[in-house]
Amino acid sequence: MSSEVVAAKRYAKALYEIAVQEGRALEVEKELKDLVSAFTAGDEVAQFIASPRITVETKWETVSQAIEGKLSRPVVNLMKLLLERGRTELLPNCWSLISKSLVMLWVLRMRSSIRHIL
């Protein structure tokens, strides 16, 4: 398993736990998916985020203005943390891992429901 996947698992696990705790897991997963789409949609965004000439503070100011009021606090916090640590490339893996976790949660709940019926 690559170090990138291992790192993404840590972030995804923390975000997933917060989302489930707040009862917003599906909302957080959708927001993360939309964020990943925005970051991978065009070269301009990727170049801006990857540029060593632009400070983290400037990157965060720009990104926070773009996402303010559109994303839940846990997703905003994850984005800020990844920007500060220079790890925004982990976003797609975080989204993928959270999506898989939600599918597993759904399967477990369905199994439990079926057992109660039988």
C-alpha cells in the first residue's frame, strides 16, 4: 500500500468519524466528491494549488472564499489541513475511502435489518 493511501486513510477516517457522529455522512461524502471534481476539473486550479510561488495563506484565502458557505465545517477543515500540509493530492483518495466506508455501513445496516425481519 502506498504511503499516499496510508496518509489518505488517516484523514478519511477522521472525517468519516466526525461526519457519522454529526449524522451528516452522506452530505460530507457529496461535498467531498464535489470538491474533488472542482480540483481535478481544470489545470488552472491544480497549477494554483501546486505553485510554490503562492503562499499557503494566499491559497487558503482564495480557496476559502470559493467554498465559504458551500461546504460543511468538517470538509472545510479537511481542506484547510491538507492545504497547510501540502497534501491536497490526497483529496481523491479521501473521497474514495469515505465512499467505500459509506457503502460498507449501508451493507451492514441492511444485514442487520434483514436479520430482524427473519
